[in-house]
Amino acid sequence: DKHIGHNSNGRPQQAFLQDAATLHGSNNTERPEMKQTEDFLASEMNKLSAQERANALADVHCVGEELKETPEMIEKGLAEFQKAVEEAKNPVYEMACQQNRSYMEDPTLRLQFLRANFYDVGASVRKMMNLLECKAKYFGNDAVARDITLDDLNEEDMVMMLSGLCHIQDGRDRSGRVILYVFNRMLGKCRADTLIRVAYYVWVHIVVPIPEVGTKGAVAVFYDLSTPAGNQFPSAPGLHFVKETMQVAAALPIRNSAMHLCLKPSAALSDEILRFTMGYFSRYERVRTSLYFGSDLELRYHLQGRGIPTDTIPVDEDGNLVEDILNSWFYKHRNEEFDKFFWKEHSKPSPEYKEKVSAGGCQHEDTETTARNDATMKADGANKEKQHPAGKVEGVQPRDQDVMLGKGKSYQNHPGNIYFRTFLEKYLDDYDKSPRNKRPQVCTKLAHMLKSKGMRFIEQQELEVWVECDSKAAEKKISQLFRSLRKTKK
């Protein structure tokens, strides 16, 4: 990579060279053998000049410099990018241009790839072509020339999204960079295509559009949730799984300007798998990787020393995921996406209706609810064009974090309902072990926990009216889902 040493800094170079010895797993905690991985990372570091090595360590320690752009650089980069894609004659790209040329030639899209590769046009175009091929494979040919939305993800994808597989930390590191976590608890338990669709959506449509990601890069943290008590997540991914997922990861328009591999002494991840995985990252990223072993408390100290704020790390000192903040990033983004696409997805509303919605007079509906309501109205002989009441609609406006009471896929696939099922699965064993006369108390406690997170249990009483249910209805819903989960488990 010709941009390994892209920046300079004011810290004495010798200080960074002394830090190099601690970059790749040299802490004293008892740990498994990772010789292949450590030798590979060390050999990559040894290929650098003294200045390049100092620059890499500066990025790891949050004192590096961001990408500096000029209007001339942007104009030249975009012109060369256009020339390169024309010469590439990639069939998937040409198909995408036939579908939506303006989307494919959007400077914002192309700059994402250029910035991720420090304006290396050849590398940027190759990444874009590779990502288009992956997009066609996992989302279909008709999706290559448009943004992927949550509507493109199926129920299994949504469960994975809210499973605790990944997390975007609230706040930034000391350099102002976005911090992304990947946890090992679901790796090996899911299909590669499910993981790829979720990762594509999170990275491409949530992380990459953040302005500072293009200039500063992002910080990636792989965090091992294994514990000495036996929570080892033994179903580690195999080489084929890693190869399929990392081929897509390598095509993403993002630059990891620091990577932290936080592993436990009892890590189930093998040296062979880790070395194989690292081979898919660029040398720029490999020399900015720290490999660290320790307890959860030691790992927190390690991340704190690398400029990551510990107050919003989604893992506590005992290695438990902090459920209250784990999926907050998703709900924030989901609400933003909903607001962005609401008027686009609905038939053109009148200015009067749009004004009522802005004032809280009518609730928004997701596209599945709209389709269901339209079908109902058609069956009743109503007009296809939805008629909204002239007065204010009483009730509440459904949110993504709400639990909708009802039957059918539109309810099951609602983000709040997916989280609700995932949340209760963790307490199924405790519920089953409780005496029958104590189970209502368990339901009451769980209902209170969910409501404390801001969730509501809502029910549609009329075509346009949603109301919030009382605690008794919430507890009944929890009890019903426990019975359903028990049947599935058997």
C-alpha cells in the first residue's frame, strides 16, 4: 500500500518505535499461541520505513492526522475515476448504469471509495466493482443501482442485526473517529449470507456516510466475549465462512485507521483462522492492528489507553453486554431512515395532510402497514387512495422500539417485536425454572424492564388508531411468547 505512511506528527519518532514492541500481543497475560498471526503482523511492520511505522503507531494511539483534501484533488480524482470505470468495462457496472446512471455517477458515492483509498484511483475502482458484484449476489441484480434499505433485509437478517453481533459506540475516540465493535457471540451460529447482508447495511449505509469516516477512517474493535466460566462460543467460523465474508469486507468503502483485537486467554478463535482473516485486510490496516489478551477489565484499560472512552463501551467489567445501550445506534438510525423515506415511499400526500403529520395529528406507517391497510380497504370496496380523517387522530404513533400486538408477518418483522423475542429468549430458562405461581411475577418484572428501555406495547383498534396497552396486556403478551418459545425450543 503506497499510503501506509500518509501523515506525520509532532511526537518524537523514537517514542513510537519503542511502542512498536507492544503493538502485536506482547502483554504478559497467559494466552493461547498466536504465532502465525503475530509473525505475520510483525513482518508487515518490519517492511515499513521508520516514518511509516511512526505514522501507523500515531493512528493506533489517536495522534495521527486526517486526510487533507483540496478542490483540485477532488476534481482530479473524480475525473480519473470516470475514465477508469469506462476502461474497466465491468458487466455489473454497465448493468447498474442501465438501471440508474445518475446513481452510479453520483460524486458522493465515488468519493467514498476514493477517500477510503487515499485517492488511489485504481484501488478505488476495483473496490467499487467488487462491491457491486457482491451487492448483486446477496441482494439481487435489481438492487445494484440503489441504496439498500431495511426493507431489503428478511426476518433472519433483522434478528441478526439486533443480536449483539455489532455495535456503533456512542461518542468518538480521542481523534474524533467512529468506533465499531464486532462480537464473537454469533459468529459460527449464522449463515454467511445473513452476516454479509447485515454487515453491508451497517457499514455502507450507516457508518460510511458519517462525514468524519471519509477523512479520519474508523476504529474497528473485535471483542471476544468468552469467559472462564464456560461461555466459550465454541462454534467458531470455519475457513470457508471467513473467506466468503471477508471478500465482501475487503470491498467496503471504509478505511480502518486502527484495529483492536481484544481476546481472552481462553479464546476459541484459532491462530489459523485469525491469520487467514488478517490476510484480507490491506497492509495499511494490518500495521495499525493491536492484538491484546486479557480479562474484561484489562481489555477496557487497553482500549482506554488507545483513546476509546470507557463510559460508553457496550461491555461491562465482568464481560456482560450492556443491554441498555447495545442497540441504541440501530433505533436512532432506523428513525432517521424512516423520516428520510416516509414521504418518498407513500403516494403523494396533500399539503394539508403533510402539515397534520408534522404537527402530530396523524401517525406515520411503515410500508408493510400501508400495504396491509390498502389490501383491507380494497376488500371492503374502499378507494385505493387512502382517505385520512379531517380531525386529529386519537392514540399514539408507532415507533420502531414499540412492541405491536397482533398476528402476521408485518407484526413479527417489526424491529421492536424482533428485539422483544430476542430479549425474552435470554430469560426463557429462568422462566421455566420458576414455580408456576411465581411466573406472573417474572412477567411483571420483564415488562417493567422493557418499559424502562422506552418500549411500549401498542395495539391497533381501528384502521388509523393505535393505543398503548396497560401493564396487564404487556404481561399477557410476555407469557404468550414464553409459551411459543418453549414449543420452538422443543
